Amino acid sequence: MGLLTKLKQFFIKKKDQPLLDAPNVHKEDEFIKKLQENRFIQQWNNGDQQMQETAKKIISVLQHEKNEADAQNRQMFSEKTKYTNVPININEYTIYINTITVNGSMFPYILVYPKTIDENCELIVDTLNTLNTHSTKEREVTFIDGAEQIGKYVRSQINAPMLYVYVPRENENEPYYQQLARECFTSNDLKYPRCDLLVKQSILDAQKRLKSISGKDVSDKIVLNGYSTSGVFAQRFAEIHPEIISKAIIGATTGSIPIPSKDLDWPFGIRNFEELFGKKFDEESYKKIQFAYYVGELEAKETSNRRDENGNIVPMHDISYLTISSPEDIATRYRAMFGINLNERFKNAINWYKQHGYKITSKIYKGADHRSFGKGYAHYEEYLKDLEIFYQEGINGEGFKKGKASADEIRTDFDDYVR
């Protein structure tokens, strides 16, 4: 039975049927199994006819490229093939997969947009969101992740172009490029020195490609989007390159909001900014960015194996205690200024921005935890509405304001916290 036949059979299965008939999967079927288990592809299958057709065509692209790569003993999308660096028209969307990175001057990316985009539209930009131990070396896994991101985008039906930039990290000994850790700019013999500039060049290239393919003018400003790991990247990238950003939508990074103050070194402050980046911090451009921060009300309840200054177990997603991303001396000083408690720190940092004249809004999603915007998607529809409104209307609209639950209302204590 061919791969395409198996895919077609998958799309007519009922929801309560198993994805695979047998527990033991043949080697040639492993790629199909990964696609079948992709949560958004499953949701596509349960969507309307257009969504199902879009899913089938995207999967056929991945399937064809996987088969060709295996036959030629090469990585997926590793050279200019049928689907690489050429626009792929899939129903009402166009997808452009860029892997030819011009002598390492930029990172690979996937650009996707509906044919109804407006003139002078702004590109929404996100980076590959992975666990800190996840390697992006395996392109098969990377591009399946890309298919999931496209699935999120298609499902959102937002009339805007979307760019996903792959920021590689091939082993745990490399700096944490995907969160722009300080070591990305201070270590010797870096594989990707100034990886922020590679991301910026990917953005500029995608803007040029979008204009060329769509025939429409494209704004030189972007809307920077990120959640968790990619949210930390967005926080830090916005400080380094504020001149290209109009809006920043950042989720689940409550304990690591950078403060453009000379009271702290980078990444939580800007005291040594010029030393690291060879330029002065662009305060004027940074103050023009419209920030939207959001988090689940229960973010702080998921615990880790790390402990705070008082010996208490800290939340899993408190980046200030993640030493591969946040230097311990700077993080300790940051917590002393804004609070050891994760949610208290979020509240105080947001208020600092407001008091110093920055454009910022915040939203607490009631009953949500870190996974509510990920695997479970319990609050994903509400988030999509906020994203679309904020993209169109910015800080003066109702995006990330519905329910009037802001950082001021977040709980700063939990009776059942593990100590």
C-alpha cells in the first residue's frame, strides 16, 4: 500500500478510530505516523472541506519531499527541489519554504499568507518554539513542527502574512540561541555569531519575497509574536532591533520581562548593551513598540526542581531561574527589584513599563496554565481573537483586554503551592 493511499485513508477515518491499525509501524510508515499524530493536522481533518483539502496538500508536499530526500540520501529541503524556494499555491494560501540561506547570511524560514492580504501589510514573525534540549538538526522533525505552525495559522484565518524562522540549536553544549542567551554574544567560536542578525536578515528576505510573489507593497515593520521559548526570544530581539517592530505579542514569559534600565546588565537591563551589540540602545524606537503580554492565571502552579532564594520550589516556566538563558547574578538582582514571586514580578514589571511611558497592555486568561495555549488549546480560540484585534487595532483596541483581567489582577499566592 502506497504512502498517498494511506494518507487518504487516514482522512476518512472516524475520530474514534485508531490512527494506525497495528501497534508495530514499518520503518517506511514512521513519517506518516508522525504526521497523523500532529494535533493540528488532526484538527484540520475535523474541520470544513477547505481545511481538509489544505491539510492534504500540505502533507503531500512533506510526503513528496521526504520520499525524494530518502531516495537521494539527503536531508529534507536541503537544496532547491520542487518545493524549495518557490511559491506553493494551496487553495487560498501561498507557502514559500526558504532553505537556501546565501552563504549562511540568514536562517531557513517558512512564509505563508492568504491571497487576500492588504496593501502595506505587516508581517507577523515567530521563531521555532522548542524545548531547550530539542535539537533542530533533524529537518524531518523541524518541518513537521513547521506544518503544525502552518496549521495554527490556517485555522486562525487571520488576514495577515506569517513568517516562521528556524533558529537552530544542534546540541545542548551550544548557547541557547532560541532564547538569545547572553552567551550567544559573549562566547568564543560561535557557530552562529550574532544570530539576531541572521533572524533579521531572514525577515528582510521574507518581506522582499512576499512583495515579489504577492505583487503587493509590504510594510517595513513587523508584528513580533512569541510564546514561552519564542516569547523570550521576542522580548530580547525587540530590545536589539526595535526599529523594525510595530507591535510585540508575547506570552508565558511573565518572570523575565526585560527592563530598559541601566540598573541591570543585559538581558534584563541595558547597562552593557553597547558593549554587547556595538550600538546604543534605541530608546526612541523601543518606546514606539506596542506591547501585549499575556499569561494563564495558573502559570505559576506548575513546579520545577529548582528552588528560590528562600528554598521554595519555583515555577517550571520562571525563566529567571533557567541559568542557560538567564545569568544568575543578573537574575538575582532582577528578582530583588521586582519580586521573587513569579506573578508579583509580572505585575511589577508591567507597571514599571506604564510608569515610564511605554505602550503596554496585559491580559490574564482565567483558568489557563502554560499548556492551555499549547497541547490542550483550551484557550486558543480566545487568544486568536485577541491576536487578530491587536494586529489590526493595536494598543487602542480591545485585543488582550477582554474581561478586563490585566496584570494588576493576577494572583500572587496559591495555598496549594508546593514548598
